[in-house]
Amino acid sequence: MHQQDHPSEPRRAHLSTVVSVLWCFAAAVVFFLGTALSTPAYEQETHAELQGKVVDSTGAVIKGAQVTVLELTTGVPTQTVINDTGESRCRS
């Protein structure tokens, strides 16, 4: 006696293939959404520092002078006051 294949076997094989494809698709979607929506573990920051000495035309230090530095790309001003040696440091 020959054993006959059950008539539902091709359907099961097809269903198994469809389920495998759907799982692969779902895994790919989760992977791409996870990488696209994740935030980096670090932040990029850009800082600048300007330092100098303020003197008059004779070379004398101008103590207490107020200096304003304007960030041209953002329009944000930063202010500093000149110290007793005429030096200032401004960080943005």
C-alpha cells in the first residue's frame, strides 16, 4: 500500500512560507524603525572661545570695559567685562 500525501500538505507548506516571509518583513521593519528613530548616544556641540586684551590708542588697559560678541549665525550676543589686566575671555 502506498501512503498518499495528505491533500492539505501543499497548503501547509505555502502557509509556512508566507509566515516565514511575514516574520522576516516584520523583523526588517523593526530593525529599520529602531535605527531610524533612535537618538545618538552623544551630542555634537560646537564651542568657540575668544580672548584678547583691550587697550586704548596709547596702549593703556581699559579696565571694566564691556565687550559684546555677536554670534553671526544665530544672532545671540555674549557679554563679558574686561578685568584689571585688560584681558577678557568670551565663550559661546
